[in-house]
Amino acid sequence: MDRFNIPDYTDFWWDTGNAAERQKIILENQTIPALLFAKETVPFYREHYKKLSVQNIQDISSLEEFVSVIPYITKVHLASNHPMAFVPQINLSEVDPHKGKYFRFGTGGTTGTPILIMHSMQDWRGMSRTADRLIEFDFYEDLFYRDNFEFQPGMFTFQGLESRTTPLSGKRILGAYNADHITNGIYATMLHRLGSDFYWRPSSAPTVEDIYDTARQFEVNGILAPPEGENNKKGAFLKDILAIDAGRQTQWNLSHRYNKAFQFVFWSSMPISEVLLDHLMTDRQIPYIKGHFGSTEVCPTAATCSKQMRNFHLSYGHSLVIIKKLDRDQMAAPDELGYALVSKTGATDMDGNNLPPSGMIFINYMTGDGARLSKDGTPCACGRNTPVLYDLQRIKFHDGKAKHGCQTA
Ligand SMILES: [Zn+2]
């Protein structure tokens, strides 16, 4: 089982590391072991990688080579295979204390074919840990000193992992995504770990009014909501919730400039407009605004930069994101528009041990999203050294989505 012991490094301080060292770790300690694991234990990849020898895989010496050697997969592959074909055929009791207990999520939308996605408990833990590490970074580096923010430090021990701060201790965050949307679930896990309570309505599609009333009732400190848009397949839009608030003089007025109770806005998986961002920061003076980029398949893989809030820093940990050229199976040049390929490379058990993923495995999975990636190794003004994903295009790539599939749930 040695080479199945894939470190996921969810606790690794990727953000401040040296680029060359980081890429070496990602390739040698995560990507290649994940590939070997998939080829040996996952029915779909056994077939899909038939022409690849173990030697081919072990000889991959760069992420560029990884993209050109390892065939990508799309939603079409998911639709035409049973979900269990993507799950490793291993004795789960050996690697997963929950013995195969899965979270299940449907995905669908533009392609019209609903697809079942399953994450094991340990994968879920690794994914949520990656996401909340990105929030912790902000608190350590910056947020503590911002105006209009009340910081409540606290410490706790997570099952053998080192002590952590709980920067959101005592806070109440409301989820405005539809109840069955994966975003509510993953945020519930990560925000609890950071010390916050998290509420969401059981209704499958809460209205804007529902969310606004609940926000007032629970006197929440923050909200998780899709920012804005035309249809409400994801949930109640932040922009519409704020519009109700602006039109009322109530006891619980979210727009009150001196209302320190309302401090957080979170969103996931879509760009936010300059106009709305400026409104949140300038008119509402909300001290902490955080977006994640992710998918139902691999969950959060990047989080917004605190200086350039429409850009996303790659997170690593449980996942790898690469931008592929639009027309060739090669890595896109820095700043070149391409397709995002995501891979699930690690997980964490209850004791903090690093393990291979045990839910559905995605390697070089094309989400259908377009994006550009900054040159790795260029330090960012926010203090992070990880590459920045920007010019995210979830809507412009309809052709790509129809052809390659994309999660839109
Ligand atoms: Zn940054």
C-alpha cells in the first residue's frame, strides 16, 4: 500500500512556498501517485489508461508533460459510465473510517443529463480543509488589522491535527444557495471548522424574500450567496437580497454602514461584477468578501485574492488545476486563455493522515470553464505566491460545454 499513501498536503502552506519546489511536490508526491493509484484500482482508468505503462506514468517529469501524455476526460465519460466505475475498488475499511459513506450530488443543466457525483467522507474533509485554509490565510495576514472587523481568536484541536485558530468563532452565516446545492454543504463543513454557525433553509429553492427574512430572524453576520445573474438555478442572488434590504427601514438593516454584525459575504464558482464588488466594499463597507472557484466534481480549487477580488489563487491540497490550450493537449502559456482541467489528488482522514481519494476520482477532468493563469512564481500583492486564475468564463464557453460537458448545478 506504500505508493497508495498519497499526501494531500491540505495543511501545506502552498501560498508562501517557492514555485519550483511546489511544482515538484505536486508532480512527484500527488499527481504521479494519483495516476498510478487510478490505473491500478479505478475501473474506468484501468481501461482509459490501457495504453499507458506504469513506466510512462513514472517518467512524467513536468506538468506540461502530464497534460500532453494523460488523456483528459469530460462529462461525456461520466454520463456513459456507471458512477462506481470512477470509484477505486479497494477495501474501503482499510482507508476510510467511515467505510465508504458517501456524499452524493447530482449535477446537470446545460447538457441536460443529470450525473451523480459521489465524494467519500475523507475526500470531503480534504476538500473542505483546502477551502478553509484559504480563509485562515487571510486572517493571519491581513484581516485582523482591517477596520470594521471584530476579531475573536480561539484555539481548538482537530483530531490529532495541530491546533488551529477559529477566526469565525461565534459568527452566524446564512447559506442562500438552493438546499441541495453542493456549495451549502461544503461551506457548512468548512465554516463550522472555522468556528462559525451555518444555517440554510431546507427549501430546495428559497426565494429572495425567504432568505432576507431568515437573515433578519437569525441576525446573521454574513451570507453565502450566488452574486448575481439571470436565472435562480443556484439559489437566491446576493444582489436581489441587498436590493430588498436597501428598500426597507427595518430593525435588521443589512445596509447599515455601521452595523458591525454584518461582516462576511461568501460566494462560489462564478465571477462577480466590478459594480457589485464596489457596492459591497464602498457602499456597504463589508470587511470580508471571499469567493471560491470550484465544481461539483472537485469542489473548491481556488479562492479570491484579497487585493484583486475578481481573481482566484489556486489552492492545491486535494486538487490540481491546469489550463490547457483550446485546440491542443498542451499546457496553455501563462496568461493564455484555455480550458480548465481539474484533478482530485488527495484526501485526509479523521486523524489528519494523508490518503488517496476514495470517492469518484477525476483526473484531467475538463469542466468546460475557460480561464487564464498567471505565470507561476510571480508574487502577488496579497502575499501569496500561488498562480492566479483570472478571466474566468463560465458562460462564454457554451460550445465547449455542449461538447465537453460542464457542471452547472
Ligand atoms: Zn493575490
